[in-house]
Amino acid sequence: MPREAEYYHDPTAPRANSVRPTAFAAVRDQSARILLAQRADTFNWELPGGNVEPGESAVAAVIREVAEETGVMISVTGLSGVYTDPAHVMVYPSGEVRQQFALCLHAIPVSGVPRPDHDEMIDVGWIDVTEVPRLPIHPSMLLRIEHAISRPGRVRLT
């Protein structure tokens, strides 16, 4: 679902009226590149992932979301971080103002060639970590990427 607006540490942000769990994957290939996808609505790059649906585990959700958005099948290898910043909210056309509650999971590719879904994502690819600072990336997503890259064995809680 496209967002209407996103607020990050903005004192003018509306108050959240919901919290929904999401799961994202920091997928690294054998060359240590990271799988990123470019959003159709903001044109920002991000880790692939999305909502955890009722009856679904976070691991199952991230495997499904990564496959849908990028065409890459993954195997989850661990937890990178938990992000629950109440000063990060997203506004949707339905009137929902959602507080961030995101799990970021480490993963490796199992099969598939990166390709965007042309719905939520318009581009996808294996990105060398030295190129990440040059891409348009939302600050909250950049934090997740930096945590996943810099300390792959350490779990971050924010």
C-alpha cells in the first residue's frame, strides 16, 4: 500500500493510531553485496520486506516479501535488529498512522535473479556496500542497513 506521508523525528507528525509488525531482510551475497530495492512511491532504496500478515511468522513474512518484491528466494540466518521508534510514523490514505515496528533479519540468497515487481518496487539489485551512501535512502532504513553491514553478529534494539 502506498504511503501518503512518512515522518521521522518530526514534531509536526500526527500521533500514531496503530502498530503493525514488519520484517525486512539484509540479504548478502557471496561478494558481500547487499540486496536493495527501489520503492515506486518515494524512489528511495531499501531493504526488501513488508508486513507480517495474521497467521504468519516474521521469518515466513520476510521470505515471502523478498520473493515477491525482488524475485530472490532467501534463507534467514539471524536477527540484525528490532526497530520500534515511536517518532517514526507512516500515514496511509485510509487514515492509519502507523508507528514503526520492524524486525531486520540477516539472510542469504538461495535462488533467483533480482527483478522488481513493478508494483511496489521499480528497481532491485545487488549493491556494493561502498555505494550505499550515494543512494537515496530514508534515514531509518539507512540505520538498519548500516547496522546490518557493520556488525553482522550483533543484534540492535532501537
